[in-house]
Amino acid sequence: MNPIHENELIDELTRAFGRSPIQLNRRQETDAEIVFLPTGSDCLLALTTDSLAEEIATGLYDDLYLAGWMSVMINMSDLAAVGASPLGLLISEILPENLDGPSIQRLQQGIRDACEACCTHVLGGDTNSGDRLVMTGTALGVCRGRTYLSRIGCKPGDVLYTTGPLGGGNAFALRRFSHVMTPGVFPSSGMHRAEEIDPARGGNRIVRYRPQARLREGESLRGIATACMDTSDGVIATLDQLMRLNGAGFELTPGWESLLDPAARREFEAHGLPPWAALAGQHGEFELLFTVSREDRELLAEASSRAGWKALELGAVIEGNEMLIPLDGGTIAFDTAYLRNLASGCGTDIRATIGAMLAYDAKIQKGVQTDVND
Amino acid sequence: MNPIHENELIDELTRAFGRSPIQLNRRQETDAEIVFLPTGSDCLLALTTDSLAEEIATGLYDDLYLAGWMSVMINMSDLAAVGASPLGLLISEILPENLDGPSIQRLQQGIRDACEACCTHVLGGDTNSGDRLVMTGTALGVCRGRTYLSRIGCKPGDVLYTTGPLGGGNAFALRRFSHVMTPGVFPSSGMHRAEEIDPARGGNRIVRYRPQARLREGESLRGIATACMDTSDGVIATLDQLMRLNGAGFELTPGWESLLDPAARREFEAHGLPPWAALAGQHGEFELLFTVSREDRELLAEASSRAGWKALELGAVIEGNEMLIPLDGGTIAFDTAYLRNLASGCGTDIRATIGAMLAYDAKIQKGVQTDVND
């Protein structure tokens, strides 16, 4: 598989570091770090840190309530993906000097409400002043019974599931940035600007993007899921990473489009973009993608029912590092490395991203399955 | 006592938050947050997060190795101040896009070496790109035997100690910023520029500012110190905070100047600044200031000797919210709130800071003990 720029950067950054003797996971193996207490205890600790900088700087999270909310959820979602229960959260905030009292209150209210939604608390934090708002959260959790979920362990034949509908994060980004696009470049951009001004319209649910970490789901998957990862970077990036780590591939179920968030699907359709593009952007919906062996499907049904949720079947694990997606024209092998690097490389340039996706779709339609990157 | 701007900001930020039922410390009561494991364990966890943003943006930490080193040490120092042993560290880095490979290596080497100096490891982290370098560390530690050090608990009569020489952080900042001062404003600024260019000169030790978290010291103080706090914001800020939290004051021992780092003292003298100014800036030396009741002095001597270090007597806890410092002209009551707000308010404007400190010193010399802020 082609290298991923982000993975290469992480390798470069961590090359000099040794590994801790109390750490159970290897690099990239889990969404949160797993350590045991040297003093002996019947539980494992899960620890994760994530910053919001680009999403704020680019204006994607221009709503301060959302910035506060997300600074909690991105970290809680990592705890969910290892099956941990949260013990609490630390928040470090770099606050611009011109941020007024009501703005700060809105930011803090987002943090507070997200913590409440996760039944957890802010334990402490730090504040600095700076040119731009940067929010860094760190979450601590506990894995009871000394078991945790890992990204590694799925085998061909396992069933691939999602904890909820997909595409909401990318649809939100498309919507947020569509107003900066040149009018006329995409047929429907004018309509979407109008929709943005009028929150009473049907697309309203996307504007109120409020991902919820799947903590309950993750906890009930311990001992059942063979691999698990959150979709914080979008579905294709998540599946690409799982493919690399497991030396396996994925094939989506025919009719996978029905698992897209309906509002997200409308948003992509309105921009003339194919449904698969809702999976290909880098803006996540913070669901969990996980695999279960076929024998354990009954076990999953029982555990999820007990915990009050329902797993949605998205596909299956297959042999080889391939990502097969059934489309109208047949089943297509997607170049996930190309799409993943594209999403992170284009950054906020939504026109470039859309243009590249339309070009990729045109290649697909022509039945060209080679690397369009060439 | 007059309010402290930083404390007011923290109150504003945390107003909306509830407290966690598993958290033992109250707000401001400890340098790190203390939680117990709901699953039952014979140890407590200590957790702290600190970002480096202003120190990098202002150029104080323009050496990337130092930025990496400090991103670890500021957090380890908080663990030291609660008497915790480190379990590990998370690092979130906002990297400017123009940072080249060798620069990133230097940054990471600073992190690595600081971890090695603290016998700990990087467990994980996060990277984002942004306009400016921001480093956020989060440290996890364990307090064995379910005891930890708090900022609260000292009583009049207790002896005040430091784990090491003082003033190194402020001398480093004075030295770093002196080259941006207008020549001639201070008699010795020219000489200091020369010294900065020539690292073979005597002041060299200050340029190599490498604070070391006092982990061994903090751990051996559990059960002995009545209060403890690190000097991350400078000595006067630390004592001011301890005064507020304990409803008590401090009087420094005559001859306290001998506890200043000799190189730091020379730096301040060369700028025509009084020795007390080395305690008044906001740039810490990351020593621990702690108090011990008079009956437990022998216990302290034994414990510190066993751990291989020596406590330095700095003063005593007194009745009333006063900070008394013996100077040539007698014992002066310092307005710590004024000096603390001054240090954070002037920011990088070293000329303004120095000017204000010289003005304060002139008032002291005239025997004026009222608030020079009026």
C-alpha cells in the first residue's frame, strides 16, 4: 500500500522515543494509550490527547460552543474506541486576547455540555494567551476487567459494523465551506447558501453538528469486537488504517448508501458529488467502526441490545489490502491511500477537494481502477 | 489581598463546571489533579496538563530543544509538587508548516532527554499544523500509599524551604530579552549582549537553562511537608498563591540572597536590578517551595538525606497575609499581588517590567510600603 503522509510524520516524531514498560499497546495499535498500574490493580488505564487547531483556524468550528463540545468529544471518542469508561478530562486552552466574556462562556458551555453528555467531568486544565484559539483535551479512562479494544485483530470473514449513520462530518464541512466557493462553480451552491441562512430548512440537522462519543457502545464491545477504531478522520481513512494494521481488506455491503446520514447524503447530492465522497473526506462523524467474527454475531446482538443500541452492518473483512465498494457500475477497488492523502493535503481548499473527488469519480465511472494519482 | 488576574480568569473559565466525585482536590488546591480509582486500588492518580505557547511565541524558548524539554518538565514539576511518581506523558504538538526535519528532530530530542531525566516515557500524542508552535504536555502519575502533597496546610511557625537555588528562570528571561532592549537604557545591556554572543563567558550557565522537575524531592516530602507548590511562575507568585490559600504569610530569613543562583544574581546586578527582582518575575526555576512544622524538621532531614538531597531554609510561615523580606534597609512588606499582576501584565515588555521593578525598589528604599499601584 502507498504510504500515508500522516503516518510518516508520526513515525518521524516518535522515532527518538523509547516505549514505556507499563504500556500495553504499540504505536498506532489503539485509539487511546493503554497502561497498567505498576502497583497492581484489577483495571487498565486508557489515556488520550487531541488538539483542535486546524478545525478552528480554518473556520470549520467557528461556533465556539462547537469548539468546546468537540474538544471533549474527540477525546471521549478515543476512549470509546478502546472500550474505556471515562474518569475525567483535562482541558488546555490557548485563548486569543480579544475573546470577550460571552464568547468564553459559550466555549466553556460547550465543554460543560459535552462532559455532561458523556457523564464525565473536567478535572483541571491550563490557560495561555495566543494569536489563535487552540483547544487541547486529554481524557483518562478505565478499562474494567483488564480488557480493551484494539485496532488489530480482525480476520477475513469477520463482519464490519458501524455504531451509527455515516457522512455527517464531511457533510458539515461541505456545508460550512460551500459559502466561500465561487458562485456557479457548482450548480447548487447558491441554494445551499440560502439554506445556511435559513435554519428552518430541512438541512438544519447538519448545521447542528454535535457528534456524540460512542462510550456505551465501545464498552459493550469489549471481548466481542475483533478490531475497533473511531471515524474521527472519516470512514475511508479509518478503513485504510485498519487495512494497514491488519493486513486485510474490506468490502462494503451492497446498499451501504442506506447507512449514510440522510441529510449528509442530500448535501453531497446537492453538490453533484457521489455518495462515496461522504466517506472520503477527513471530517469524521465519530462513530465506531468495528469487526466481529461471524460466530459472535449473536453475542453482539445480545450485548448491544442489553446496552440499548443497535449495530449497523457495513461490510466484511476480506483477504488482501483492498477496499471494495459496490457502486451502480459494479464493485470498485478504491485507492484509499490516494483519497486519504488527498483529503489531508487539500486542507480547507474545498474546491480542490471536490474537484479531485469528481475527477476520481469520473475515472471510476470509466471503469479505470488504477491509481489516479499517476 | 488584591485579586490576581490569572485566578479571576480561572474562576471565570471553570464557573460552569461541576466537580467530579472521584476528585480529591479542590480547584487551586494542588499543582496536579488527584483522583482515586472507582474500582478500588491502593494508590491515587495525579494528572496535569500544561501548554507552552506564550514562551514560544515571545521567543523566550526560541531554542527548539528547550521547547521540547520544557513541555515535559512543566508537567513533571506539577507531579513533583503533589509527591507523585510519573507513569508517563502525552504530547500534543501544533507544528508550523515551515518547520524543517532537523528542527523537528531537535524539538523531539528535547522531549526525549527530559523524559529520560525524569525516568519516564512518552505514551502517545497528537499533531496538528498551525501558524505557531504550541506544545501541550499531559502527565499521569501515581501517589503511592494514598497520600499526596497539597498547597494547603501550613501554619504560622512552620519553616519554609526550597529544593534548590532560586532566580534562574527570571535571569534566563532577562538575559534572553536584554538584546531587544534599546542600547543605553540600562548601563550594562551592551555588555550582556556581548556575553550572549560569547558563550565561553561566565554567564553561560544561564543560557543553558534546563530546569529539572524535583520528582525525587517531592516524593520524599509526602507525609512531612504541610504545604508544597512548584515555582513555575516564579517565587513571589508561588508564595502569594500559598498565602491566599492558607490565610497566612511568609517572612524570608535574613541572608535569603544566598539562596539565589549565583549566575542569576550576577545577571540582575548587571542590569542594576535588586536581588529581590530575581524572585518577582513570572519565569520559574521549577523548584519546590514547601513548609514543614518545626517538630518535623528532623524527619525532613532524615527523609531528604535518604533520598539524596538537601532542603534549603528560605523563611517561615507567619500570621496575617503579609510577605516580609529582609533587605539592607530593614524588613519590607512586599505587595505580592501588585508584583504578580505586574509580571503577567507586562508580558514580554522587559523594559516595562524592569522599569516597574526599579520604581518599586525606589519606593522601598524610601521606606514607602504602600501599594505603588495607586
